[in-house]
Amino acid sequence: MEQHRTRPPQRRPRPPQSPLSPQGAVAEAAAVHRVPAPTTRRVPPVVLTLRRLPNPMLTGLGAGLFAAAAMFLIGCLDQLLFDGEPLVYGVLFLPVSALTALWVRTADLVTAPISVPIAFAFGTIPISGGTSGFGGQTMAVVTALAVQAGWLYGGTLIAGVIASVRKVRQMGRRQRARDAAAARSASAAAGASAGAGAGAKAGAKTGGKRGAKAATGGASSVARRG
């Protein structure tokens, strides 16, 4: 009697898995290579108070005109209320110097220490007490500048220090911006390379599975023919 030949059960081929798209691989790699967020520093209360002040950002000429007008007004008020007291004029010159250096824009920081002494000399005209005539008034202003040289140097020093600090901070911000841009570029390059490697591995794996399935199908067809 003939015995029917039983065929061995054949496994159904699994559908090939689609490799990861380049966009998905790049997104996954970019998610892995994230740049850590910078830590926030606690701001002192004095800095917060200064930030609440108006910040007009004057040009170099505007800052010089502001200082000259402010010191001339202070000189007139000093002459009217305190009979030209040099101490009052010198003390009020310090905050004017600080505001001039704070309100000048970053591109004109070098003009702050220059415009402040000129404004000081211009403001001494009402309190110098010179005689009539250009020569007498000029000599009175020169004498007042010599007497109040300490206040003049102090205000100029304040303006110079504030301008220098602002310049250093500006340079630091630019350096941090360059470092952040370089870090972002490095992260993007690392993500792209990782995405390309993941895509290549997925393609090789899919190609290997397809080759194995083709070999299995060829062997089964040969077995049927035999």
C-alpha cells in the first residue's frame, strides 16, 4: 500500500520590518545627545533694584549732553539754595557719573569717562563766582576745578569702573553665545552620525533577514521537487 507522504509544516514568513527612517533616527539620536540646561544663578537684590531703573541706552553724544545738563542744573540749584556749596555739588556729581556710565549704550562705553569731566567743568560755571568777562569767568572755573579735584577724580573713576564692568560682561555674553552655538553644532553632528549608523544597522539587519528567507524558500522548493 502506498503511504501518503506528509509534508513538514512550513512556517509562514514574517513581514519584513521597515528600517528606521533617517528623520526618526536623527530625532532619536538628538534626544539622546541633549545638551544639559544651564543652571540658574540667584540674582542679588541690589542687581534686581538696579534692573528696575530706567534704561534709556543713550548714544555717546546723548550721554554727554545728559551729564552736562544735569550738572549745570545742579550747579544752578546749589547756587540758589546753598549759596554755591562745593560739597553739595561734588556729592551730587557722583550719581550723575554713575547714571551716565549706566545709560550710555554698549557701543559708546568709552565716551563715559570722557564726557563726565567735561560736564563737571560745565556745571561749575554757576557756582564758580567769577567776575564779569570771559577771562575772569575762565579763571574762576579753573580755580573751582582745582579746589574740587577730588570729586572730579572720584566721579571719573566711578564712570570708568562701571564702563569697564559693562564691557567685560558684554565680552562674557558673546563668549557664552559662541560656546552655546558650538555645543549645538557638536550635538547636531553627533546626532546625525548616530542616526546614520542606526539606519545602516537597520538596513543590514533587514537585508540579512530577506536573504535567509530566500534561502529557506529555495530549500523548500527543492524538497518539493525531490
